[in-house]
Amino acid sequence: MAALNYITGNEKKLKVIKSNSITFDNDKKRMPEHQLMPDKWVDLYADYLFNYAIGRISDAEVAKDLVQETFMAGLKSAKNYKGDAAERTWLIAILKRKVIDHYRKTNSKKGKAEVRMNYSSQTDAEGDWLEEQVADPFSSFENSDIENEELGLAIQSCIAKLPKKQALVFTMKTIQGVSTEDICNELDINPSNLWVMIHRARTALMDCLNQNWF
Amino acid sequence: MISCDKAAIICNKAQYREATFTEKLKLRFHLFMCKTCSKATKENTQLTTLCQKADLHSLTEQEKLKMKQILDKMN
């Protein structure tokens, strides 16, 4: 039982760490602070924010306007940025408010905001059975919708990490579906050049998604 | 017999349905022989399905340029 002998006074040897001790202050100073670079916002985050917005507002025009407003609001309140969130997180937070404001504005007329249940209009149906209104336990589209939105954002943030030209070619080809010929004309490159860029972009994207998604 | 580099390019073209019939035939033959390329092709196809599933949207360069101009005016 000798091992259990408690030696009094040993605990005094431990270093006392107060929450405001000097070591902690130094830690904070050494932490890399996030900085805002508004010049790069459009290139880096426009598509990401646009995807986020379009998941909540299906109207592309409105979504685009909200992204624009987000950048403007961000620029206006840049001096209030404390640097404890990453740039993109901070912008998303602004966009979230903008989306909520948008719905508030469209619902501002009294009564519009209330949820109307659309009961089955067929009054001559055999009966209003609760079973008919119960959620289908085998339905999977709600979950997969959420998952697909997250996947979209993951892909967008991976695209943002690509070199500018590769990202441009990949988005034009894959997302906007522009034909090879048109891209070559617009960017003044030849087709084999384009395919090499597509190849590099796809390889890098797959690596990035393997790290962040799977 | 085509090289792996060439197979990769054809595979990418096939992702956008732009590979010709002979190219596809050459690719099939190559994949039959080359384990590495068939794995890469599988991954590449997976990326295409993911991109379709995610229903991606993006702004065109002109729209982005317009945004930049508006932001520049504010500065």
C-alpha cells in the first residue's frame, strides 16, 4: 500500500496558471489574425455566397442582388471586423441577415407571414385519414437536399482554391456549360490547352474533395 | 495503344460528352489494360456525378466585373 501514500506539500510545486497570466496573453498575440481583403472578395467568395443564397432564395436575380448587398455592407462595416472569424464566415453571417431581411420585406404585409396549411381540396375523398398526412419514412429527399447544398458549398470552396485561370475554365465548362469553342475564343487559348487545364483542375478538385468531403 | 496522358485527356472529354466514338473505343481498350487509369476514370466520373448532384450555380465573369466596379466606386 506504499504507493498510495500521499505526500503533502507536493502540490505546491505545480505551476500556477491564472487565466490572465502573461503566457496566455502571449499566446493570443502569436495567433494569426484574420484580415479583410475586399479586393479579392468577388473572385474568392462571390460564387460561394451565390450558391448559399440560391439555396434559400430560388430567384437567381434576387440572390445576385443579395450577394452584391452583402459585399457592400461588408465594405461599409469593415472597421467593425474584429478578426476572430475567417473572412468567409463573416461574409456568410452578413448574407444570412440579408436573406432574413429579404423575407421580412416580402412578408411585411399583414397576414402574409402566416403559414397556410393546404388541406386536400378534394372534399369527396374517401376520408381525411391522418395516415395520408404522415411523413413517408422512406422518403430521403429532404436529407439529400441538405447534403447536396453542403456538397455544393464544399465544391465551391475547393474551386476557390484553384489557380484563377483553371477555376475560370472549370466553372465555365462544368457549371455554365459553355462550349469548348466559345471558351477558347473568349480566353484566347487552343483546345488542347483547355483540356490540360480542365485535367489539372479536376485532379486538384478530387484531391480537395477527398480531404474535405469524404 | 495510347499513352496514359492521352487516356486522361479523352476521359476528361468523355465527362463532357465530347469524346468521339474512336476516342472512346481507344479509351476502353486502354482501361482494359491499365489498372491505374481505370481507377482514375472511376474517380473522375464520380466527380462529375457529384457536380451534377450539387446543382452548382455561378456568376458569369461579366456579373463579377460589375460587382467589382460597384465596390470600387464605394471606396
